[in-house]
Amino acid sequence: MDDSPSGSTFLTDSLELELNTEWCKPPCFSCAFDNRGGGKHFSGESYLASGSLKRLILSLDPLPTNFEEDTVEIFGIQWVTETALVTSTKELFNLLRQKLYNLETLLQVNCDFGQISILHHRADNIRQQCVIFLHYIKVFIFRYLEIQAAESSDPVHPYVTLEAQLPSVLIDELHGLLLYIGHLSEFSSSSPGAFVNQNHMKLFPPSWHLLHLHLDIHWLSLEILHMLGEKLKRVVYSHQFISMAGDNLTNVSLLEEHCENLLCDLIKLSLNKFDKIRPSEALMSHHCPCSCIKELWVLLIHILDHRSKWSLSESFWKWLNKVLKKLFEKSDDQRRPVPLIQSRDLLGFSWWIITHVASFYQFDRHGVPDEMRQMQSNWNFVEELLKQSLSIQDGILEEQLRMYLHCCLTLCDCWEPNITIVNILWDYYSKNLNSSFNVSWLPLKGLFNIKSPLSMLEMVKTCCCAKQDLDLCKSSNSYIIFLCILAKVLKKAMQNNGSHPWKQVKGRIYSKFHQKRMEELTEVGLQNFFSLFLLLAALAEVEDIASHVLDLLNFLKPGSVTSQTALVWKGQMAFLLMYAQKNMDIGVLAEKFSREFQEKAKEFLVSKNDETAQRHVLWTLLSIYIDGVQDVFETSLCLCPSHETLLNDGFSMLLRACRESELRTVLNFLQAVLARIRNIHQQLCQDLQRENVDLTVQASLLAKERHLAAVTSALWRHFFSFLKSQRMAEIVPLSQLADAAADFTLLAVDMPGTAPSDLQPQPVISIIQLFGWDDIIWPQVVARYLSHLLQNSTLCEVLSRSGCVSFQSLTIRSWIRCVLQMYMKNVSGPDDLFTDINPEKAVENEYMEQLAELTRLLFKLSEVKSIFSKAQAEYLPIPEDPKKALAQFLEAVGITYRNLQTLSDKSAMVTKSLEYLGEILKYIKPYLGKKISTAGLQLTYRMMGILVKSWAQIFATSKAQKVLFRIIDCLLLPHTVLQQEKELPIPMLTAIQKNLPLYLQGMCVVCCQSQNASAYLNQLLGSVIEQYIGRFLPPSPHVADLGQHPVLLALRNSDTVPWISSLKKCIAQVIRKSYFEFKGSVPPPRLASILAFILQLFKETNVDACEIELLFPSILKCLVFVNESQVKRLATETLRYVIKACQVGSEGGPVTQLTSVFRQFIEDLGMKYNYQVYSILETVAMLNQQIVINLISTLTQSLKNSEMKWGLGRNIEQREAYGKLLSLLGQMGEEEIQRLENDHT
């Protein structure tokens, strides 16, 4: 089957057609067409798309290219084209019925998969033969049927006689044929699958072909009857039948009877579908089982309306109305076309079918939808239907009423406006305003549950929309749908007839409201009241309606229910908002409403400390006002003095009375209003800066600017003063405090003259000082506030032009404070100060993100970029972690200082660096109190350690030394550290242990580079080393355990190589003085641990002469005076290590110093402890003979001194021990032995 008509000329409106010589396939009903694109409504073979209907209406040849030959094949037999219908009428119709029977028998055949194609083609062949025959009748009537003259006595040819009888015979045959096939509704009930069309191969069962053949017969019979009447111009009587009314059957009565039967059948088909759907889904479900039924409806509409134009019949709507009434009325009339129809909701079905059928009027004669086509209305029937629907004695269900009104709304969209419909509905709803119109199982989607004035206006806008949702029954109640109908009708009527329809509606609506009626309204009724009048205001006279509403509201009792009061406030605010949307003066409404707000704010302040329900009620009202005023500001195109009226002293009282959650709402409002004011100001500035501005326009713009300034002053007066007073209070949400302060700062940039006098003459700097640079403000506020400011390029330019040279420095200082205080909950509160948990989780995500954002923006400042550039680190990526970023910045400052060449540059850099730090110890002091924060201590000691090391050369200057002294005193040498008997908190001790190397390295550099050499600096360094060598010594003297000792790490990980020797010397001095001093022969405590530390110290670095001088004597004493094995072992190991480390021949170096130490050791202890001395030197001799050789003279002299002291002559045992030592020294030793033997003194 071809989906497109073979002759496109059928779609033209010309009366002459270009005839093709080829046979054109006659049109027929078919839903077997591809409509996957959704653009086609009917098959190309349909009666509409093929032009068949148009040719029927225009009385043109039905098939101009068909039946042109002398003979025609019908039902497989050749017939003479011009005479067959006259001579063989009954035979042809008998063959038609036989073919119908053959097709019906195919329904009994088992239609399995293998038989589908065969059955389809057989059924299709039968159907095409039948359709061709019926079209042949049409062509015969148009071309060959002669109109017989009046009867005469002259003999006539038998053919002429038969031809004269043909119209009556056709009526009889058509009537019999229609009786034979029966009603469509009966067929559909017996073969429900006949409408199914899901076979993309276009192979259909016999039932589908039979049903569509029945449709063809019904429609072609109508065409034939209509053509008979058009051709003969007279009534044709049947010879065999009478009509249902008992009269003789005629072509007209048969046509009307058939039309009525067809409408009944179509209604019955629709009813079967209607009973299976919910009312809420009625308009989303179409009533036609397939497109062919839809086409039949459209064909009936066109043919009946066409016939009504010539008074041949009634219009389609009258036909349908009459059939609907007959079907549903109870009557004993036995001549009914079909039995009484039963349905669960006959009224609903009537609405449903009327609405769907009305949409078919959009299709023209070709089946093409035309939205501009004038649709004939059926208001008279609908008015009666509406009255019946609303006058049900037992009451109508809300779900059904929604469906009825949705249908009515759809009809209002299709047809001309009808004020009567509105009046009927208003009479119903005016009596039921207090009803909620709910369906228990069907929740509404927001239209009925009014939450704000803006949502009330949104509901009105929705009602006034040109197109409504198909699921309107689910999303809106019946009252809302009524408002949609009211809006639709009024808008259409006022477009056509001006204000007259509005006056009609206005009078009927106004008349229903008076004092008694207003007092009867419940909360729901009042809500419906506002919805109605807001809708009217949106459509017609806003000021008149608003004034009337205010007068009606005065009828409400002052002591009425509080929920009603809230609703009244919402309604009033909705009207105020509507004024703003329409750019009207809000003065009258604003004055009245703001006074009420001020009174309620005063009551709210009085009840500040109460926990009563009254406070909650007051807040409900106040929040309505706040939200509404915000909407007014955001909606208004420009601000006028009336807007200032809305921002009265009530806000000052309200802010003082709010708690945290309430403050959030008010500050959100403030931010929205500030943003709107700035937008309007920017627009005004752009308008004023345009060239060739008319003087009148310029004056108007300047007036608007003055009005804007007045509104802005009210915000400064009522809001900023509160924010300023609450900078350190705990009640204001920190994020919103920062946001609001930033908005005011930007407002001061745009409109500095509006700021209060206490911020002048530089309001921007004054505000930043209050919220960005003040050290007593929460770091969370500062970080968020400065982030807002640094994002604004305009602000940064203003600050650069203002001469505020310290802007960037002070901002950097605040950033450093924010990073250092990230683990503090509260700057001022002594209790519950920290969150002592995992450092990664100790900071709120929001604050960490804000701090990261501030870091990113700060690193874009020119001053920061300059520092990194001079430090040759400008290409380093900005760390995401603010702590790493701070460390990177501090290191860059130190490198920058070291790279400077001139004294003036260095002096300026020191000043700038100290400005960055500010009162840095105040920032970290809370971490050092009684409350312990592990994460805070780790951060503090780490950052301060990096600072001391990186800025060592800066701290070496006289300007910065005080800061260094305070850092060391506060972090490394607090009073608790100096009290040896008192244990430090473990978190603090851990933090010091991890970061002490940084401090020692930095302090060492400071000591070496200090501009004014101070003994105090060296003393300070020695005190730190003294305190922490002992505190971090391991309990067991294992050298391996000392590898991570922070003092040793300072030597190992130091990049300050030039100054490492001074640090080693200081460490050695401290050990000698505090940990390694023998009192006579009594050893110091923890000797084994100290020896292990000294051994590790020697292993970590090169052995210097200084260390030998300071530490080696005590090591030798350990070998002499201490018998503890562990000490002996460690001392011996240290001795061996030192001897091996000393290189022979390094004159003036460690070896010389080592020899000097041994010499002194021999002189001090050689006489008394000669055997121990010889034993030690034997060990040394095995490692380095030269050292002992250099000591021979000293040893010999010590021997002689010992013998002389005792006065007993030669000490044979001592000489033998000494000789044993000398025997280890080679030739020099042998020579000394010989000399001792030859010496007789």
C-alpha cells in the first residue's frame, strides 16, 4: 500500500483537476501507515488525504481516472461499465454479500504464523473487490445516471424503465446491506482484536480487514445516498422498506437514520474506552481505537456541516447532541436506534466525548490540522451539561468535577468566549469557597498549598497560561481549573469586546462578598478569595481590585485566627508584588503594610526571651513580610521612596530580637536586597554615561539615583550598625556575617556617599579594617570576607588608587592568621576551643575550602607575585593545602631577603616582613593554653619553625630580634619547660620534637649573622639545646635510637653549612657543661645515654678540634673512673671512633688537639691511675701509633714523677706496664725502653 495519494492535485481547491490516464487506487480506510515521525494523522489512501471528501463536497467526479473503459471487472466478472448497475443491480449486491460472507468465514480459520500472509492477501483481495464495487456505484451515479423526465404516455425502452427504478433499488439494497453488516459497536465487541495495529510488516488478520470493510461500507453508503440526493434533486422512495418512524423509507430518511446509527456506534466504541480510564487521565487518553475511527468522525463532521449549510440536514453538533440525549435518557420507545447505554459516569462521558470531538474540527477536508481554522462551537449543549454537572443532588465528586472543568477549559481554548459558562461556575464556587476541593488519594503538586506571596502570583500566572498541562487534574483542584477558565474566557472576551465582559463578571463577583460573607470565610476560603482577586487583578483593573480587597479585608475581625492573619499578610504582599511587577507605585500598599510590620517587630522584640507560641506566630508574620519585600526588590525595575518605606525601623528591632536560625533568614534577605541595589546602580551609571542623553531622561535618571541612595541609607542605618556591633558575638552565622559585610563593602565602593559618617572619609578601608584586618574577628569570617573582596577586581583597583599601600600587606597578615588559627573554633572563648581529632578532619570542610580559595586569590596579588618572582619561585604551582602554601610563602620571603643587595632594600623588606607577621604570637597563643589541640600544636610549631629557619637573616636584624626572642620564649622555653620536674604535655612535646631542628638551624644562623653580636642570643640557643637534649634522650643508651634525636637532626638536615660548626660547638659546650661534667671522680647522671648521644654526634659530623677539646677529656675519664660495662663499652667505642676519624699529619687539626688532650690527661691522672692510662693508650696505639709516640716524653716524665713522689726508687711493676705500652710503638718505643734501662737516676 502506498502511504501517499497518487494524485497530489486532489489537495488543491480548484474545481478542475489534472487527470491522469492511469488507474487510481480507490480510497479506503486504513491505519496501516508509518507514523513514527508523528507528522501524519491519516493514511495516504484515506478518504481525507486522497481528496475523496473534497470531491464529494464539491460535487466532482469521484474517481476521474477510473472506470474509463467500456468494461469493468467487478467481483472477477467483466461488466459493461455504462449499464451494469442498472441491468444487474441485485446480482451485484448479491455478489457483494457473498464476498462479505467469504471474508467472515476466514475469521474461523486458525491464523497461525504460517497462515498469516495467505489469509492477509485473501482478505485484502476480497475487501478491495467490495470497495471497488461501491466506488463504481458512486462513479455510475455521477456519470451515467440520467434524470428521468416526467411520466409520459410514450413507450419507453426497458432499460430506461430499469434506470428510472435504480435510485429506489439502490436505497433498498443499501438498506439491506447495512442491516446485513449490523452495527460497528456490535462487531467491535465480538472481535476486539480487529483494531490492533502493531504489525510493522503490514500483514493483518481477517478480522482487521472485515472491520475496515465495514467502515468503508458505512461511509460509502453515506456518500452514495448524498450523491443520489445531489444528482436527482428530489426525494427517492424505497419500494420495499419503511423507516424507523413507520414512514416510507427515502434516501433522506435512510441517510439520517444511518448517520444516527453511525454516531451511536462511535459513541458506544468511545464509551467502552472511557469506562477503563480514571477521570484524572481522561484528556490524556483518546477515544478512538484507531485512526480510521478518527477519520470517520472527521468525515461525519464535514458532510453533516456541509449538508446543514443548504438546509438539507442539521449540523453535526445538533446531531451529536440529539444522539447523546437519546442514548442516555430513559424511555420506553421501542424504536430506539440502540439500547440505552449504561456508564459509571454519563456526564463525564459527555464532557469527554464533546471535548475530543471538538478537537476534530481542526482538520480540513484533506485531513490536515489547521490551527487557524474557525471551529464551530457547541456552547448551548455544554451550558446545559455544566448545569447538570453542578446540580447533582447527592453532590459531585471532586475528581469528576476536575475532569469536567478540564474538558470545559479545553473547549474554552477551542471555541469563542462564553461569559455564561463563567457565571454558571461562579454561582457554584461562590457558595463553596470554604471547600478545599481535595482528592484524598491524589496529592497536589503545589498550586493549592500556597507557601509564599510569590507562589500565589505564580499560581495566577499558571492560570493565565495559554496552554495548560494535560495532567491538570492531578496538579490542580477544581477551583484552580475554574480560575483557568475564568482567565481564558475573560482574556478572549476582552480582546474581542473591550471592557464590557469584564464589567459583567466584576459585578457578579463583587456582589457575592459583603461583611457577613467575609466573616464566614475559613482559612481555605480566604485562600480561595485571594486566588480569585489576584487573578482578576492580573487580567483587569489592578488598583480598583486591590482597593476593593483591602476594603473587604477590613470586615475581618481583628482577633481572628492567627493562621488567617498570616494568609492575609501573604495576600497583601502578593498584591504589593503584583504592583512591583507591573511597575506601578506601591506607596499606598507599602505605607499600610510597613506600619503593621513595625508593630509586629516591636512585639517580637518584647518577646525575645519568651518560648511561647506567640513568638512563633509573630515570626511567621515577619518572615512573610521579609520574603515578600525581597521579592518586591528583586522584581522592581527601579527603586522609589516607597521602597524605603518598606525598610523602616522594624528591621532594627527585629535584628536585635532574632536568634541564629531567624538571623539566617534576615541576612539572606539583606544580601538579596544589597545585590539588587548594586545591579540597579550599575544600570543607572551605564545609562548616565551614554552619549547624547536627553536632558529629561538625564533628570529622570538622577532622580532615580537619589531614590536609590535613600533606600541604601536605610540599609546602612538598620543593618550595618547591627553587623558592626555583632562582629564578635556568637549568635550571627559566620558565613552570612562575612557575606553581608562583603556586600556592604562593595556597596561602599559603588556608592561611598551613602555610608554613615563614622566610616567616612574612606568607608571601604574602614569596613575592611572592621571585618578583614581586625585580629579579634573569627578567622572563618575573615577568610570568607577577604575571598569575596579579592574576587572583585574593581575593589582592588579602588584600593590601589586610594593610596592604601598596606592593603596587600594587611591582607597577607590576615591570611597568615586564618591559616594558623584554622583549628580554633572560637578566638575568644576559653572553653571548648578546639576539636582534638584527626588533623584532616579537625577543620570543617567549608572553612578549609574557603581558606583554599583565599589562598588561591591571595597568591594572585602583585605583592605576593613579586616576592615569588624575586625568590625565583614564580613558576611553582599554588598548593591546594593552605598550610603548604603558607610554608612556601614564608620560605619565599626569606629567599627574597637573602637575595637583596642594598641596605635600604633589606631594611624595607624587614619592615614589610614584620608587617606580614603582625601580632603573630597572639594568633597561636590559644593553642598553648590548658586546652590541648594536637593538630593546632603541630601546625603552630611547624609554621613557626619554618619561619625561624627561613627568616633567620631577617631575625638577625635588630628590628626583628624581639620577635624571635618572643617566639623562642613562648614556644621552646616557656615556664613549664624550665621546670625539669614537670612533664610537658605529650602533644606539645611531640610537636617540638618534630620541628626543633628548624628552630636550631634558624637560631644558629641568627647567632652568626646578628648585626649586634649579643651574648643573649648564644645563651638562648644554649638554653634550648640544654633543655631538649635531655628531654629527648632515649631511656636505653642505644645509638640506633638516637638517630631521630631533634638536636642531631638539626645537624644532619641542615642546608646552612657555613654555620653548622657553630651549632656543633654550641651543642658540645652544652653537653660538657650540663651533661658530661665529672665532680672529681664522680660521674654525671645518665652517662651511658650521653655517651651514646656523643658517639652519634661524632658519627653525624666530622670530628673537630673543638669537640675533642670539650668532650674527649670526659670520655677518657669514663674509662678511668667508671666500671659499668655499658659505659666502658660506649666510651671505648667513642675513643676508637675519634682516633680513626683523626688523620695523621693534620697539624693544628683534630690530631694536634687530640694529642694535647691526651697529654693533659696523662698529667692529671697518670701518676694516680697509671695502669688505667697505659691500658687506654694501648688501645690508642693499636689504632694510631703516632699519637702515643708523641706522648712518650710526657709518659716518661709522669713515670719519673710518680717514682719520685713515692720515694721508693724504681717502680718495677709500673715500668713493666709502661714497657708493655712502649713495645707497641715500634723503634721509638724500643729506644725509649733502652733509655729507661740506661737511666740510673
